[in-house]
Amino acid sequence: MPKDAIAFARALEPMHIAWLEDLITGDYTVYPNAEVYRDVTMSTSVPIHTGEQIYLRQNFKDLIEKQAVNIVGPDPADVGGIAELKWIAEYADLHGILCAPHGVF
């Protein structure tokens, strides 16, 4: 739940971790709720990351435009390949959001 995600993130703030990943959406969730993710992101200093289970570039658009997370992590196999991952990364960069792709091995 979002309140639990916020409490967890705040508890980890003194540890200065790199990011917390997929706090709201879990496996098999096609798209995130950008408004909920934004609430969590704005409530903590820990960077918030999501994207591994998001399909296609269109499902990243709202998340990026609303500054709902600090880092997106698209999986090239889920978004349509390297070219689509590149589009997402560039679009995120235009909005000041970092990209840490998933499953690029």
C-alpha cells in the first residue's frame, strides 16, 4: 500500500541507498499509477525506480511527464527492443529522470 511504501522509504533514508524499486506496482502489472507513484516519490528523499514490468513506450509517458519517479527501468524485451528502450531513456532524460534498464544482459 502507498502509506506502507512511504513509511518504508522514510525508514531507509538514513542509509542513502541508490533506489527503491517497484514499491507500488508488482509483477504482472502492465502500467503504474503515476499519481500514486508521485505521492510516494514526493514523500521521501530515497530515489524511486520502476519500469521492469511496464510494456511499450506509451505506458511510460504518464509516469515520465508527471515526474512520478526518479528513475525508470524499462526491460528491452517488454518495451519492444533496444530502439524503444532508447526512446524511453531519451524521453525520461528530457524530463530530468534517470534510466537504469532492466534485463540488458
